[in-house]
Amino acid sequence: MFCSVIDLDSLAQAASCLDPLPTSVTRLATMLGGEVPDLAEVVDVVQYDQALTATLLRAANSSWSAARSEITTVKDAVVRLGATTVFSLALGVSVKGRVGGAIPEYGLSEGDLWNHSVAAALAAELIIARSPKRPRSDAVTGALLHDVGKLVMSRFLSTDLLELIGRSIDEGGHNRIQSEAEILGVDHAELGGLILQCWGLPDTLVRAVSYHHTPDIALDPVAYVVHLSDVVAKTIGAGGDDNPDLDSFAHAMAELELTADDLDHVCETASARLDEVLARYA
């Protein structure tokens, strides 16, 4: 049995010191906390953000959105895509630069974490549409951000700590998340939840990210969607450095009332559409 060998206060401080999200993103997150977002207010937030405007117009005119005629205004793009998709795209624009680099401590080359995150968000969209439970649409946001904790955790993973984690996996039969918790006293999922909390995002997303490897603790459909989205992204070859817990996977499938055929459909569709979705942020 290993004991914690990392300064948890320093880890928490590093998480809280990540650059805050842009004002446009936090304002959109606040709006989505209400019953029905006011699209006029959403338009007001977006139209003064040039990068976000370009991304929305590109998405609104993509084959994915099935627009019948060319969309050239922010208002039409917001109406076509809906407030939740607008928020996910806004978040992606602000997050892309943060997660695009290599994280060798997790075996991730440049662009791997971004590709994995986008693949998971795409998978979440498909799972939500496929599940009879119709989980909350903000699960897409949770899927996009589920591994953000790795950005901070990697700064603290020395060669010695990586060796300890490797021994825990090889000799102790643990997966990566279990080994991190045992050796470091915290895992990257919990750390990701802390980051979302520092960014002022809703508690539902904080829980979903914190427990995306152990959704049975959260007992929330959003957490189950994020968990399965992570699995799908890995299944289609879009990054990922650990294997899913089979019990958690099976329970998530059951909770969302998904069949093996449903999962096959999600994997096939996500694989076919991934390049197109990545192009939204190009």
C-alpha cells in the first residue's frame, strides 16, 4: 500500500490558478442555468466575440446542422443551433488552446487531448439522442471537459511518481485512476471537478467530471453520459491512456437504457463524423 506523496494544497492552488474562462462563456453558462435561455441575450453575448462568431457561422452552415440556406448572421446561427450547442462551441473555442499541447505524463502527444475531448463531446451528443432517458444536454459540456484535470496533474508527476503509478498498475492490478488516488491522494477526475468549480460552472458538471470514471458515486445521468462518452472516444481511437472499468461501463449502459446496438451506432457515427466536428474549431 502506497501513501500520498504529493502536496494536495499545492495541487488545489494550481487548479484554482488556471486562467479563468472568458466572460462570454461564463455569461452563457449562467443563462443556461435558467429554465429557457433568452436567445436575444445569447446573441448579445456572442456577437462581440469574433472567434466565437466565426465558429458558430461555420457550424451553422455545416452538413451536420443541415441548414437549408446559408446562414450569415449570429442571430440566425443561434436560432439554428440552439443555446446549448452555442455554449458548447463557445467553451470549445476557449478550451482548445489550453488542451492542445502534449502531455507526455499521460502518454498524450500534441493534439491528442483535444481530439479526445472533442470525440467525447460528439459521443455525448449521440448518446443523449439515443438514450430513452434523454439526459440533460449539458452532458456534452461535461464530456468536452472531462479530462481537464490532466492539465494540472501532469505538472506534479515527476519521474519517480510515474514509476510508482506504473508499479501500482502492473503489480497491484489497478487502473490509472485507482493508482492516482492511492499514490497521490487525488485523481485527475477529482482535480478536473475542482477546476470546473473554480471556473464557476454548474454543480452538475462538477460532479459529472469529478466522477466520470466512477459514475455510480454521482448517480446522475450526466455523469453516466460523460463516462460512456470517454469510453466511446477511446474505442474509436481518439486518445485516452487508460481502460474503462467494466462494471461501471455496464451499469452506465443500463442506467441510460442503451443496448449494444446503440453503442455500436454511437461508435460508428462518432468515428465517421469526428473530422467534421473537429473542423468546427479550425
